[in-house]
Amino acid sequence: MKGFIFTNFLDFVEKSHGLEMVDEMILNTNIASGGVYSAFNSYDYNELITLLTYFSKKTEIKEVVLLEKFGKFVFPYLICKHAYITQNYSKPLDFLASIENHIHIEVKKIYNDADLPTFKIKNRTDNKLTLIYKSSRGLTYFAIGLIKESLNHFNVKGSVIIDDSYDKNEGVKLDIQLLT
């Protein structure tokens, strides 16, 4: 997993619960990196899970809630670093529908070894987009946070709902509905 995820996670923890929590988390998790990350290097994904689990237990906030909040937190960072991508879109569903065929292609140019999830378009209307999210890491709620914050970026209200009836072996079905 790319280091910018780790650096942003530590920043997320610091901004939400203080530098002392970051120090405590790093000291008490015994992670191989020692909590030292470089944005462009890759690190063991399990370190993120270890940090997330510790943070969740200390704050008594469910991991899925923290992941969604973290996704919302990271979105402005990504937009700031890669504004040229969002400038091509005026509608959030167009932007979200482009994840696989535009955004991830641009990400691969910068981080050629990135292990990215896939987002397959299942259905699309003017106000609804259904995506099938599939990832080896299972960070569904992080993706949901990114999606929700992208709606905010376009000043649009909407919802993101997981369809629990969908076959989990195929991925996670996300229904994104714009509110009119």
C-alpha cells in the first residue's frame, strides 16, 4: 500500500484526536515501519489495519466508521494533488463513472506498482450510479467515504448504499443516488 495512505492516516488521527494519540498508537502497535512513512514508497497493508484496529479500540469508534471518515478526509488531499483530473468533470456521476477508465489510469502513471481496487459500472441513469467495488484489501468504507466526499466536492447531495443482497464473491454493490 502506498505511503501517502499511511501519512494521511496519521494526519487524520492527529487532526481528530491529537498528536499524543498518534504517538501512543505508533508506540503500542509494534509496527515494522515504526510509523515512519514516505508518500511514494510502499508498505505492508497490514500495518494500516493494525493502526486502524488500535485507533478503533482506543476511541471506541467502529472501524467501518473510521474508514469512511478517513476516506472523506483523504479526498481533498487527492483533489489538491490531482486537480487536473477533476477539472474534466462537471457532474459527480460522470466523475465517479470514470474511476476505472480515467482516474486509475492516471494513478498508475504516478504509482505504477499501486494495487488498486476495481469499480465496474453495473447501471447508470441521470441520478443513479451502481458500481461493483472489488478489492483485495476490502476497504469498502474507505471507498464510500471517498465517494461521499466527491459528491460534496460537486456540491451535490446524495447517498451511497451497500446492496447486501449482491454476491460478495463478485464484489460489493454500491448504489449511489443523487438527491434532487
